[in-house]
Amino acid sequence: MQRFIIEMGMGNDQYGQDYTKAAARAIEDAIRHSSIPMFDAMGLAHSDMEVRVTIGVQNPEVVDCAALAKNLPRGRAVVTATHGGLNVTNPDNGNVLVIATAAVEAFLPKQV
């Protein structure tokens, strides 16, 4: 497989401390402005594309990677969570702002 695109994004959950919600927003941020016209131009099927998403958050074990993968619009998706992102605590009320980062990579079989 050959990587042909990588997009980066950031998302947050300001009040719910929901790492999956912050991750979903980071993925959306990464792919929101992408359009890949080469599929039609080259006669490629979207199902040929492998999508690898890496999510960085402070508590990766609570991210629902399967749910995130199901929401990706194209290709065969695999989502993994790793330690990264930020938790920022409001000193006035103790509320924790969860910030997630995402790297979305798309791969196709090597074209000849």
C-alpha cells in the first residue's frame, strides 16, 4: 500500500470530558476540506482505499475507536487511539477541556 494523503485535525469537548466526541471532531476537522477527485479520474473504487486514523488524547483507553471507524465516509477504516492531545483544567471551576488531535492517512495499492 502507498500513502497518497495525510490530513491533520483538532477537536475538543469543552464540558462533557468525552474523548470520543473530541476525537470525532478532530477527524471531521481533518477531512472537512478534502476532496479526492482521482478516484473518478483513474477509475478507482473507494473500497480500494485503506484509511488509517490515529487519535491522540490523554486517556486513549476510553475512545470508542470502532464507533469512529464506522462514521468515516469512504474506504476501509482502522482507528487507533494513543496518548497525546491535552486536558486543560479551568482553575475557576475545575472543568476539564479535552483536546484531541487526529492524523487521517489514506492508502491505495501501488499504481503502475
